[in-house]
Amino acid sequence: MKFNIIYFGLSMALTAILAAITCRRQIARKQQPSSGAAYGGAFSAAAIAVIFSIFYSAGASAYSLDFWTNPALPGVGGYLLQWALTGLICVVPAAFVVVKFQRKIRQ
């Protein structure tokens, strides 16, 4: 339970950071921050969170073929599903960051 709270908390915090970096980059290029910044920040942070969770749970055995082909473990499909669901959850805080930057530009 504690790992889940830490996992989602850190992935949402990382989402806000990555979305803010993307928005600042678009502003520096004299472009309006777009929803692509939210999606990019969310799914990039989700990918990083899934990679860290794989290595947290499996350690160095994540490099072996047995880890990915073992039917008792989630496998590639399970981790892709985890990435997609985490990304969908992280879109909400990323959207808030993008809206904040869009309002800042209009003022």
C-alpha cells in the first residue's frame, strides 16, 4: 500500500515537472503551450515511473529473458498496461500545469 502511494505521488510530481519544462520550452520558442505538452509530460513521467517500479521489484533480474517470459510475472503486456493506466492518471495534473501556463501567456 505504501509503495502505491509513493509510486503515484512521485509519478504525478514528475508529471508536473516535465509538463512545466515542456511548457517553458514552448514559451521560449514563442509558441502557445498545447495539450501535447500535457500528454508528453504525463506519458514520459509514466514511462519513467514504470521503469523504476520494474527495477524496484525485480532488480538486476529485469535484464534476463526469464523475467520477461515467466508466466507468473506481468510480462511486457502487463507493464505496457501499467504504463498506459499511469499515463492516463497523470494527464490530469499535467493538464492543470498546461492551463496555468496558458493563462500566464494571456495576461
